[in-house]
Amino acid sequence: TRRASLTSTRTTCGYCGVGCALDVLTRDGDVAAVRPAADGPVNRGHACVKGRFSHGFLRSPERLTRPLLRRRSGLEPVSWGEALDHIARGLRAAVGEAGPDAVAAISSARATNEENYLIQKFMRAVIGTNNVDNCSRLCHSPSAAGLTAAFGLPGGTDGFEDVERADCLLVVGANPVEAHPVVGARLLQQVLKGARLVVVDPRAVGLAGHADVHLRPRPGTNVAVFNGLAHVLLAENLIDEEFLRHRADGLPALAALLDDYAPDRVSTITGVPAPDLVAAARLYGRAERPAIVYGLGVTEHLHGTDGVRTLANLAILRGAVGTERGFGVNPLRGQNNVQGASDMGALPDLLPGYGRVGDPVARARAEQVWGTRLPAHDGLRIAQMFAAARSGDLRVLWVVGEDVCATDPDADRVVEALEACPLVISQDLFLSETARHADVVLPAASWLEKDGTFVNFDRRFQRVRPALAPPGEARTDFAVVHAIAAACGADLGCPTPAAALAECGRVAPVFAGISHQRLDREGAIPWPCPDPGRPGQVKLHRDRFATPDGLAHLAARPYLPPGESADDDYPLILITGRRWAHYNSGNMTRRSGNIRLDAADRLDIHPADAARHGVRDGDRVLVQSRHGRATLPVRVTEELLPGQLFCAFHFPSSRVNALTSGHADTVTSCPEYKVTAVRLRGS
Ligand code: SF4
């Protein structure tokens, strides 16, 4: 028999926020190969081990193929009709008895823009609540808040091709070699071409070995480091006075604050040697075209938004944002569609395009398009949803594509919340930790089985196209939201993803120039793009900043300590993050060939701490925090300083997030994943 010919489908990687364009080759209903697209607008022929090889999960025997409903005996397969009837009855009862705010939804960066748009529309226009949030709450919500306050828009200020022209890279709290490998390789290439490199990270992350200066602050002391760098810029007149006179405000207050951040004092707070701090400031301050690239090591802190603001201060002081003199401040988004999930309004205080729910003008525009009145008060953030569930105020929690029991902090409290909530709906590819606690489990489609768009870390919309059909009765999140709405007697309109994006452009003019048809022709379009006849804006803020007064705003923010510090009871600080071969909860990558590259979570520990605790490579230790416990094998490494530990959370069985705390950014509620005080016991 002749083999069927290969079919090639161009789509966008569903893992990290780089957004590599991939050609997926399929034959006989399976993936034969994944090739990075040579003309991919961001990746230009490159991809990493996740995008290329982590597709084995598609045909995993563990894929959910039928809806499940909780009975006395446990979760049992049912028809879609029965599952949807159960959900609709639960929604009607909750709203009827306790009002629309008794219902909440957690959306996901794994869902397309169109799915996020539809979910938030359902919650607002059909249920009547703003209780919708997405996983950016747990990673880059401080970026959105901090960049908006500084520059007026919640996105990175420059395109990645600009960053590639920088002559000095300040890479802060990010490990792109592992977490964003295509960007990591390109930053390294830039260094090999002669760019100077400053790395700020407690760990010896991949780029640190190539850095001119590597600052290793104690976890939780970023604001002191950034204020110290700003102090040196001011003290040595490495600032752009004309830019500060005409395009920024806040200098007098900042200058007064910075008197307290001389290098010696900063060194005492952070552990960074004063000469290194000065050297780093001079490299950034004397560069012709400096760029800042940062990650979750800046945001996932008690004062994460202050971290973003004080980091942005450096670019403003140098006039290196919104000008040709530099390449601004650019967050590396963790998941593929973190930017897009927020752009689409899956947030409790913001509509699509970032109009505030309390702003009558923004609300009226959405009301006119959706044909209904909308709630005007902010909804619940994710942690508030869990608290409301524990207190009995939340009756329905709908979790789309997130494994909150594995990835959210203080995991034991999350489990308590799910157990207290009368109706929990989980939409997933697998029976995740969250799905195990759900009352209804809906089988979902993966990124390789969907039609829509993602927005990557530099604000580019790109097309997502289905290479395969979902298995069994699994459905896309887009189809599921429509089906739940229909079961509730509602019609959400926009029957196709293309129609949903078109409608979104009417609610949010900043996206009005972007359509599926145009993306099919052009490949990628960055927002803002209000006009279908004009290109989107790669570099932001050229003529004026998007703030109401058109100025960039410096922020005078003092250093404040993290939520937890090492003490006699808990003498070590745990930092959590990612490793190269896996992606977040590992739901997909663990069920692919990547499991052979990395088969378990492990606890990195400095040799001095290992010796003090009498542990060697591979020994299992019990890790205890004030919030929970986990058992992990250790890896002895000098990548960490003494007193610090590092662990990923790709394997839910290790329960790493039982350790992390409920401390969260005071502005956005982003969890403080990067600082947890712990102790070790032999297990
Ligand atoms: Fe590209 Fe990120 Fe996907 Fe790797 S995981 S292929 S870097 S988008």
C-alpha cells in the first residue's frame, strides 16, 4: 500500500512567549515532523527542543476524549449533552441564589486570543460578572501594571529585531537560554558580535558565563539594585538631560530618594559588591544603544510592580525608550499567549484592549457591540477566587486550560478552595491535578488542533492553525464556550475565530487593523494596529508616550523587604523557575519524548549547604516551608550561592507549590514565587 503524502501546516508554537513559526508535517492523522519556519518572523528558521519535539502528548493514551462527570463513585464518562446540562443547571442555580458574582472563570495563555475573547464575553455579557482572570496574574501582571504606569501601554516597548541591534544588554531575572531558547541563542549571538552584557540574577543562569558583569542580588532585593544603578547613572551624569526635560517627569522625587542608594548601602542590602554595581551602571549608562530584557525574576515578588517601575527608571534616565538611542524595556513573556490573554480582556478590571471596566466610555463601547449592559465593578483576581470559594461565596469555578493545583502558590489552600466550591469545571487535555478535584471535566483540544491567533512577547499577532483534529469527542475551548453559552440559552455571536477577532477589533480599536485574512497574507502584525491599511507598530512611544500627559513617568520607590526572609527556623531561600526541556506544569512535555531529557524535578543546592545537611547528588530530601512540604532529589551545583535553593515545578507529583507562599505583589497580586523560606530534613 502507498503511504499517504505529507501535509504541511504553518502554525505558531504553543509553548513559550517567543512565538516561533513552525511547519507541522502530518501523515495519517499523526505528526511526522515539526520544522521551524525559515521565514518565521521571530524565529527565522530556529526552534527549541520544546517546539520541535514535544508533540508526543497528542496521541498519549491519557488524552481525555470524553466529558467526565463526578458521581458518588468518582468521575465517570458522560455525553456532552449531559455535561453541558449539568453545567448550565449549576450556573443558573448559582446566579439565581447568590448573584452573578458567585461565578468565576480562570482563563489561560494556552487558549487562543479568540478563545480568551469569547470566555470573557461569556462571563461579562451572559453571566454578568467581571470575575474572569488569566494566568498572567501569576507571572507578568506586574509588567502590565508597571509598564502602563511608566509608559502608558502594558506591552514591551520594542520589537525583538530592535533588541538585536543593542550594544549593551541588561538581562534581568530571566534565563532565556532555558526558558526562551530561541531568544537566548540570539542574545548570545549579539554578545558574540560585540554587545556588552550585564546579567542580574541570583543564579549563574546560562547567559551569566558570557556576561561582562553578573550581579547576584539576594532574592527579593531587586528594587535596591535598580535604585543603586540609577544612583550611579545620576551621580556620574550618565543621563539624557534633554529627554528628561521634555519627555519625562518625576526626576526631583527620584533624585531625592536615590540619595539613600549609594553603592555601599545597596551592597549591604543586596549582597552585590559595590564595584560590580558601579561597573554595571557604567556599561548600561555609557552604551549607545542599550536594551533591557527581563523575566519573572523581576515580577514574581511582593514588590514586583515596583521592580518593573524601578527597572524602567533606568531606560528613562538614559533616554533609551521611545527614541533611537536605545531599545527600551522588554518583558520575556513566559507562556505563548500571556500577552494575548490579557489583550483580550480576560482580566477582572480590564476589557479587551485595556479599557477599565469602571470607565463608562470603554464599557459603553463593549455594551454597544455586545448589545447588553455590563457590570462596572472589578471582579475577583485568581487568589481572591480561591478565598471566595473557601468562604462559601463562590459557587462555580470554571478553569480553562490551567492546572491551578500544580502551578498556583500555596497549593494546599488551592485544593481546599476547589473542594469547598460546589461546582468546579476543568477543561484540559489530561486528567490534571485540578481536573481530579473537578465536578465536570471537559476534554479540550491542544494548540496543534486549534484555529485562531496568539500574541507573542513583542506584541505580534500570529496565526494558529489546526494540523490535526482533536481526538475522540475533545473540542476546542472556542467550541466549548459556545456550547456552554447555548446550554444557558445564550448566543455569543461570532461563530468562527475569524469573526471573534473581527468583533474584538470593534470593542478594542487598538486591534481593529488585525484580521485572520491579513495575518494569512502578512504572517505577523504587532499591535497597536488600529488601521487595516497600515502596519502595526513595532517600536512604541516614538513621538509621545501613551500616558495621559504623553510623558514617561519615573517612579521613586524605596526598597521594601520580601514577604519572607531566612531565619533560624527556615534558613534557606527557595527560588522556583523552569528548566529547558519542560513547560510549566509539564502536562504536555512530560508526555512527550522530552521526558528522556529530564525525568524529574530536582532541588539545586550549593555544595556548602549540601555538606552541611549531609546530602549528596540524588539523595531525596524533605523540604518544609511555613506553608507545606515536598520531597525532592537534590542536585549539588555551584549555579547557586550558599543559602539558596532552586527548583522547577514541571512534575506535579513533587508538589513544589505546596511550599510557595500566599505573599503576592501589593499592586497586582502576582505571587512571590521567587522567595520562600524553607528548611531541609532527610527523608
Ligand atoms: Fe520557540 Fe519558545 Fe516554542 Fe521553543 S518553546 S520553539 S523558543 S516558541
